[in-house]
Amino acid sequence: MKIYLASPFFNQRQLDVIMKMEKILENANFEVYSPSRDGKCVKPADSAEEHKRIFKLNIGKIHWCDYMVACVDDKDTGTSWEMGVAYALKKHVVSFTAVRGRVINLMLAQSCLAFTDDMQSVPKIIEQHLIGRQR
């Protein structure tokens, strides 16, 4: 199963969360594309061509994936946009937060297969969905 891991990655706390989720998913034998690790964090000073290249790379990987796993911490507009694209492409989206008790808004909640504040549960959510689809 191919996973696109959407998340903000602009500070060390965000990077720590995303690296933890990369390990959780890969330990469950999912193939993971993580823009923070496999792509590039473009800077405003990078060329327009580089911005376009990374944009196209990430769009291609959203098309490629079977599931998107999205960290909704910090209300990152890029992550929200990626989730919307995945939903429009009829990809299954599982969103998570590293903050216990956090909730998400109606539009994100309704576009997701599931939302959890238990990061360890994400592979199980995907596996249960796969089992349900095979019935």
C-alpha cells in the first residue's frame, strides 16, 4: 500500500512528529512518500522552476498513493490543500494529530476516512479499511 504523508515540516517539533509517523507506517510495511524526507523544502529564494518542480512532484505522488496520511497540527494550509486534492481524486485520507484531545473542523473531518489522536493506530485504521473493502 502506497502512502503520501502530508504534514507541515517547518520546525523541529513538526519534523519529530513526521519522522515518528514515517517509522510507524514503514514498520507496518507501507511504502511511504514523505515530502519532508523524499522531496525538498523549497525556500522563497529558490527559483520559480524549482518551486514548480517540487509542486509537480508532490502532485504526482498524490496521484500515485493509495492513502494519504495527514498531520493536521498547526493548521498548515499546504497540508489542508493536499488533503483536498486527495479527496477530489477519491483517495482515502486518514488524518492525525500529535496533540491528545484535539479536534478538527467539519470540512476536514467529513473528507477523511478517519481522524485520530493516537498515532500508533493509523496503520490499523488503514488495515481495517482494506479488510472492509475486500468483503
